[in-house]
Amino acid sequence: MTNIIDIITALSSLYMITTLIDNLFETPKNLKTLKLNKQRNMEAYNIIDKFPNTEVTQNQTIDDLENILQNLSYPNELKEIIITFKNYIDPINFQVCINRLTDLKINHFDLIHDIKKYLQNYLNDGIYLPKENTIDIYKIFDKNSVLSHEFLHMASTLKNQTSGFYTKLDSCWIGNGLDEGYTELLNQRIFNTKKISYTYNIEIIKILELFFDNPKDMEYAYFHNNIFKVYHTFLKYGTKKEFFLLLQTLDNLIETDIPIYKKVITVKTKIKLYDIIKRSNDKNKILAAKKLLEKDPLIKFIKNKNLIKSKPIKQYKYTKHNS
Ligand SMILES: [Zn+2]
């Protein structure tokens, strides 16, 4: 594993070079974003322990879920999504979205609007606006996967208008990258949508899920706006500093668009999480994390190179090259 980290570090240097080249042209925006994310997560690091790991309680009982659903009025486009969601989800995670469904609005935008948005560099395919309880769909093709993604943002939005893991600590917001990645992971898992959005975040979050003894506990935390539960679960094996570095990385991945940066930082983060999971001494968890790691084509490629390196003669040659 050390060899892999060496190679990743070498690739990071390559990233620095490409960043410099990019910077000469048009990416100061990206660098500024990385800096802001770092500042924001450092601020959150200093105050997170002030916030207790409390559950948000719901008034509504779930015994009469079927009745409530039958009496609801919701847009036609949503019917199938709601049925699929209800069949998948634990009833206790369904409470939040029931209240919102009654007056949920969906706006589809036309092609001209879509092009205009793209020209303004507004690259969202859709958005959920908690205050208005409205989903705006910008994407013309593959609308359904956007609708179900935004539906999940709605279904995880509580009264304080924060959704999923996106959380306000005093005046600073954290967890955006974690929230988007996990939302899209659930979108693929529940609605079987195509794997096109937030792919790097999802790869990392799948390893993070292994910190929970039961992955359903992470779902519960998501549908109850409880990033603190994720934080405390992470602390079983990891440190506070490692947790915030993870949040910062997940934010960076969705807010920048430098491909080599995204790939390198994702591989590094996955290896880091694997190393943290090894501290659990839980054989099943370690094996599951290893399996996820080995799905990465770059890690697989580097591993194969290591196999060649381990032959004595070739190793001599490599050493000579390096010196
Ligand atoms: Zn989203």
C-alpha cells in the first residue's frame, strides 16, 4: 500500500503542474473555491462539538401511512417515484416527506431556458428550493433521474430547511459534498438511475458507509438531518481532523472541475479511508473496504505494476532508474 501512496503522491505533483498551467488560463475560480472550502471547514472544526448529537423529533405518527398517502395530492410525475421510495425506505424515514408532498410544486424549463442557464455557467440539472417547496428541472433529457434526485433532497428537508447532511453550524454551512454524493448514491440505489452524477463522491462515500455497523443507520441520519451522527460514527476509528479533511475533499470534488485533481484526490481519499477502517480490526469491514478499493481502475493498474516490480531483477532496474 505504501508504494501506491508514493505513486499517488507523484500524481499529485502532476496535478500541481496541471493546476499551474490551468491557472495561467482560466481556473483561478477553482483555486479560490478550494481555499474557501478549506476556510469553511476549519471554522466548522472549531465549533462542531458545541452541537449535540440530538435527534429531530417528528410529531406525526406513521401507523396510518397508507391513509395519509391516499389522501395526498401530488403531481403525476411523482407517483411512481413515491411508490418506489415507499417500498424501499424504512417507514420512520418517510415521515419528513409526507408533510411536504401536499403542496410540492414541480417546474419544467424549456430548451431555451436550459441553454441560457448553461451559457451562464449554471450547470445544475435541477434544484430543490426548500422555502418554496418547489423542484425546478432544467435538464431536458433523462429528466426522471433528476426528478428523483431532487425528490430525495425534498424528502430529507426538515422544518429548519436544511436537507440531508447539508448543515448550518452558526453561520457556516458544512456537508454539501457529502450530501450531494449520498443523495445521488441513494438515487441510484433506490431508483436504479444511470451512474452519471457525483461519481467520485459516491466512490468515497461507499467506503464511509462501512464505518456504520448497519448502513441503514446512515440512511436514518440522512433523513433526520443528522450529520453529527456521521461525525460521531467516524470518530470510532478516525480523528476529528480526518473527518473534516474528508468533508473538505467531498466539497472540493463537487465545486471544482479539474479532472486530474478529482481523480487523484479521490484515489488518495479512498486509500486514506481504507487505512482508517483498518484501525477497527473488524475483518469484514476491512475486506469490504478492500473490495471497494480494488474496483478503482487506477488502483488496479498501480497494483499490477507493483506485481512486476516485486520480481528481483526488474526491481534492480527500477532502483537504478530512480537513483
Ligand atoms: Zn443535489
